[in-house]
Amino acid sequence: GDVALLPAEARVHEPLVALDGGGDGLDVLRRVAAEAPRWLAPGGSLLVETSERQADTAAGVLADSGLVTRVDSCEERYATVLTGTLPARRARTA
């Protein structure tokens, strides 16, 4: 794909899996999201840096795995972070 268009310093020093996430760039996120509910504690969160243009799609991936999502952006740093939180267990009532 587009990996060949990346700067040489990225292609040489980063693992291919970090640079090529499949057709839409979210293959690795899908694998992580599928497993996250198994290893997150109730109320625990997974934070993922993403691009602003992929934030909604990425949030959908986490939501499909049962996580509650939130997107935060910092325009000054050109950064977008997606948080997926495993809902806390509800206390049982008598």
C-alpha cells in the first residue's frame, strides 16, 4: 500500500505492522479491541492515538467490542486520542 510513500526513517525503524494496518489502517485496532474486554478490569480504559479523520470509525470499532468511547483532540499538538472504557460491573441489589 502506501507504506512505500513513508519517509525512509519510518520504513526502516518501525515494524511493518505499525505502519500498515490494512485497507483502512484499522486492522491492528480491530484485533486489540476484540481482546480488550478480556484483559481490561471493569472501569479500565484503553487509550489509542488515532488520526482525526479516522476517530469516528475507530470509536465504532471499540464500541462494537462493548467499550464506551470518548474522543479527545488537541489542535495545538495535532493529536487525537480515543479512549475505550469497559463498563464497571453493576452492584447486585437484593
